[in-house]
Amino acid sequence: MTTASPSSSYLKRQLKLFNYNNVTTVTDATTALDMLRERKGTDDQFDLVISDIFMVDGIDGFKLLEHIGLEMDIPVIRKPSLKLC
């Protein structure tokens, strides 16, 4: 799962080059957290989360990482992004 940003389509293409064909992209941390919780412990559980630090909703990447760390055992890659003003 990746959280959407200007670089997410590039990242998705790069992951496909390495045979990661089932990439889910969401636009906000709340949706990401809901999807992670919904699939937790199932055969369809996410293997990895790649997340921006800046998000469009009230939860930032650090808070998302905190929730994931407390609730599930999924590796997370945090990536800084340009926050355009």
C-alpha cells in the first residue's frame, strides 16, 4: 500500500518492475488505516506500507506509523515529500 502523492504513480511503476503487481494507493491516512485494519490477519493482508509524511487529512505520516506499530506487524517505509504551499 502506498499513500498518494505526486510521486506515487512513479513509485507504483517502479514496484511493478520488481513484480510487485498488486499495489494499492490511497489518498489519505484515514483510508489507509481503515484498509489496513480491515485486512489485518487475513490472507489479503498488506505486506508493506510506503507512506508520505505529509497527508491531506488530519493524520500525518508519523501518526499513521504510530497506529501501524501499535496495532499490526507490517513494515513501513516513510518517505518525505515536498509539501507545496
